[in-house]
Amino acid sequence: MEQRANIKFCFKLGKTFTETFELIKKVYGDDCLSRTRVFEWYKRFQDGRDALEDDSKPGRPKKKNRDELVEKVREMIAYDANLTVKWMAEELNTTKDMIHEILTKDLDK
């Protein structure tokens, strides 16, 4: 959410997408949103969006069932044990803290 706010701030300052991405990358380093995600949010603000929250998705609950998340993380690491916590969090639309907790407490990794 913080990075989205900063993307919005840069957009309102008149920064280009490239300038915005470089600044976000400089500030957040390895925890930076991907270039694609930064572009998506920059484009949303460019199109007049003000909200920082994700769009609601009809038919999907906002919060995923923890058991479902645990199973999806288990499947991901079974497929590729080298996946990053950041990548899994983005793919599962959850936080890195939640993925880390699942890996350490539920999956003993």
C-alpha cells in the first residue's frame, strides 16, 4: 500500500513512469514491486483513479482461507523450491509476512 501511495505521489508531481520506477526501486530495493506492477498502478493513477486499494473481484472472497494458502504455497515449493517469498506473495495476493509464517510455522521450512 505504501508503494502505491508513493507511485501516486510521483505521478502527481509530474514524474514519468520511468522516473517513478527508478525512485521506487531506489527506495525499496529488493522489496520493490515489479516493473509491471508499478506500471499498472502508474497507469491507474494516470487514468484518474484515486484509491490505493485493489479492485474488488466478484465471486472471490477478499481474504483467502489460510488452509488454502498453505496448500498453494506447498504446491509452489514442490514445483520450484527456489521461488522467492516476494514472488509467492504477489502471486497469491497476500503479504510476504504471511508467506514467511506459512513456510516456517505450517511447512517447517
